[in-house]
Amino acid sequence: MAVRPLHPPRFDVTVALAGLLGGLLLWGFGLGVRPGSDPIVLFGGRWALLVPLGVTACCELLRRTAPRTALAAGTLALAADTMTQGSIATIVMYTDLMYAAVVYGSPATARRLPWITGVLTLAGMLVPYAVWRVPEALLIGLVVGAVTFAPASTGLIVRNHRDAADAARLQAEQTALLAEMDRVQAVTAERSRMARELHDLVANHLSAIAIHSTAALSLDDPGTSRDALTVIRENSVQGLSEMRRLIGILRDGAGDREPAATPTLDGLGALVDNARANGLDVTLDAEPGGVPAPVELAAYRIVQESLTNALKHAAPGRVAVSLRRSPEALEIRVTSPCGDRDGPRAPGSGAGLVGMRERAALLDGFFEAGPEAGPEGTLWVVRATLPVTDVEQGEA
């Protein structure tokens, strides 16, 4: 229900003035509901009916701010009006007070008034007929129904329509809010996905470029510098190619540019060969078996990022990559020597670890990375467990 205004709205003031002026006009012409000789008229003077008229007009000012109070006072004024010659304007304004009490009153008032007025209407028909036994007695009930039950029923219909419209509008607003939240979440998820893809596609090449360019600048050896520049050129060309393909995915109407094929675990050999070309001593022990495409992509990217981190941060020594497929999950383990390295190293931002953890979390998997003491010294160990059962069921 809408909040009630603190002051009478302009429309209510207009209704009150119109009712009062209409009643005064009828009074000026000497028009009343009953003749002064009617036995029910206790106050037959012309001035007597102005009091109920004025009270009812004042009640119209409260039709929205205090509808129950206005109806109670209006009922007393209508009762007093029946003891005078009566005014049509007073009766008409009372029907509006009944209507407003249902439309603007509390839900309990809106439910009870149609029942109460309906009972009064039946009583107004049956009791006089039982007493006088004439058909004309039924007209009393009809008049009571026209003054009370009809406006109360009309108000209930209007209120129900307004409540239904308010509920539909609220539901539409909630639906729009949920749609906006879904859109924001989808945009955020897509931005995170593209950030991971961009990092995984380019970071490996840029890290190799940074390390070998530092080596070329720090060593006064033409052969070493030439080898470093060769690696730099290869990685820059590959990185540029990956960037162009990624831009082709992002840009609408990218012409004849086709998006890069999704990497698979079959490409781990080429990935390891590239890491070896960049100076890493890598061993690969992979028995992945058949895994779903989302798991395959996540595993490839985790291995790729682990090799990139080893290239940037690992001490000299062997980097071991191992993949094992169990009935429930794909186990990934990448180890590299942990310690200070003598050669140049590329700075890290920590985004790679975040990306690997996000990839595992998206598949409801497990990921951890950190130093671990072993027989060969301290190693940096990356572990990931990617479930395959749930993903296979989802794809099915």
C-alpha cells in the first residue's frame, strides 16, 4: 500500500469544495431529499441540513490522509442528515468516503467493509419487509446498498487491480534487477576469462623475451647475444601472432581472422619443446587419457603457466611435469628448483597463480602452489586436481 500523504492532496480539496458548493446550490433552490412534513424529519428548518453537509465536506479532506476517521465522522453526519430534509450532495460525498476508505484504508478495512455493508444491505431489505409486509419496504435495502455496498465493492475492485499492478511492477523491477546482476556477473566472468587467456597466451613469450634480452645486454659475447636475439625474435613473432588471434576473437567482424584453436593436451610436447628452447631443462611424464574439453584446456593452461613461472623464477635445475588420469580426476604436478638464480629474471605480478587457482575453482577442483623440501633440495611444487566425472556428466 502506498504511503499516505501528510496533507490533503489538491484533488481531495477540489472534491470537498465541489461537494460543498453543490450542496449549497441545491439548498439555495430549496431542493431536499425529503419534504419537511415527512415524519422522519426531526429538524425541519432549512438551515439544519447545512451542518451534516459541512461536516461531510470536511471529511472529504481526510479521504486519503485518514480514511477510517473520515468514514466514521461521515457516517455520523449521514445519520444526522436523515433527521433533516436531507441533501443529495451529502449522500454522494458519503459514497465517496466509503469508496476511499476501501481504496486507501488498511487491508483489514478493505476486506471488512464490503462484508459489513453487504450485511447491512440485506438487513435493510429483510427487516422492513418482515415488519411492514409490503414490497416497497425492499427499497430501503436497495437505497442502503446503493449508498454503502456499491461504493465499497467498487473500491475493493479498484484496490485489487492497483495491488495487482503494484505487484506486477515490483516483479518487473526485481526481474530487471536480477537481469542486470546476471549481466554484470557475466561481464565480470568474461573479463576474468579474457584476462586469464591473455596472460597465458602472452606471458610465456614476454617472459622469454625479457630474460634473453637481459642476457644479451649483460654478456659481452657475440655468440650468446646472437642466440638470445634469435630466441627473442621467435617469441616476439609467436606472441604477436597470439595477440592478433585474441584480438580477432574480441573484435566483431574480424574479417578473415579465425580464432585460435583451443589448445589440447596433445600440444604439451610442443609446449615443452618451446620451454626447452627458452633454456629450461624440462621432463614430461603425461598419461592424461581421455578428458573433457574444459578439463583439457585448464590442464594445458596450468602447465603452460607453471613453465612460464619456472622460466622467470626457478633456479637452475630440472623442471618436471607430470599428469596422471584417475577414474575421478586428472592430477597435475609441476616441480622446479626453488632458490636464487644467477642469471636474469623477469618480474612477476602474481596474476599467474591467481589464474591457475581460478581455473581449478571453475571446475570445482583443487589447486595449491608453494615451496616443499625434498631429497634434492627445496622445490617449488604446483599441484592441481581437476575432476572429470562431473564435467563428463554435464557434457552428456
